[in-house]
Amino acid sequence: MLKVLKPLVEAAQAHGAAVLIEGAPDLVGKSGADGIHTLGEAQAREAASRFKPEKILGAGGLRTRDAAMAAGELNADYVLFGDPGKGGEAPPLDSILERLDWWSEIFVTPCVGQAEALGDVSAIAATNADFIALGSFVWTHSAGPDDAVRTASATLVADAVR
């Protein structure tokens, strides 16, 4: 895995992208990755003690407000709402939007909303989310991943103009 991962990390970093590895803390340091994306409060706690402040700590799989606040208290660099998490199923869009609005009004830590469909991008952009993560729909988009990303970007630009 490390033989495959190292060149990918180097290629992404050469283009100015930060690389985070999800849920595999042993690969973070060995691969040269910039940080780790955790799923749930327990993983976030373990990663914080191991990697902060040298590496980026992203926290996802946060199903409750308490779990999100705990991740914030661990000094996570961002919290992600809307990802499928350990259970493999994303929360309903209304729940994601509510959580993004709640978080952004109270906390300083950046929040990310994950769009599980192209149609979710506009609704997430209408919240005060700091970032939008595009879910797995990008890979199954009928016109291909490039078109999915271009369409999502065009949606954001069109929404900003309104």
C-alpha cells in the first residue's frame, strides 16, 4: 500500500494539494501525507494525541452535536458533516444543512458539508459552510468525473452571482 501511496501523495503535493489519509494512522507519517481524516470521536481523539499540531486533523462521521463539539475541542482543523461515515449511509440533506448552519454560527473551526448528489451543492452553498466536499457521485456521474466537478463549480459561481 505504501508503494502505491507515496507517489500519489508526492504528485498531489507537487500541485499544491494537501493529502489526508482516511482512517489509516500508520500510513500518514510513512507516506508523507499532510494529515488524517478520522471517522468518529474515538478516532479523532486518538489521532489528535498522535498527530497534532504537526499534521492536519479532519473529523468526519460526526452524527451528533456532542461528537462535533468534542472534535472541535480536540483542535480538529475542520469538521465534516454529511459524509457516510462508518455506517456507509449519509445523513439526510436537511440534517446536514441544519448542522452546518448551527456550527458556523457558533464555532470558529471550519466546517465542510458533503454533497452526496450534484443537486446538493447549491443547498450546501446556501449555508455558511466553509467548504463543500463532493461525494462519490463524482465517480458515477453520467458525463464523467471532470464534468461533475465542472458542473458543481459552475453551480457555485451561478449561486454567487445571484
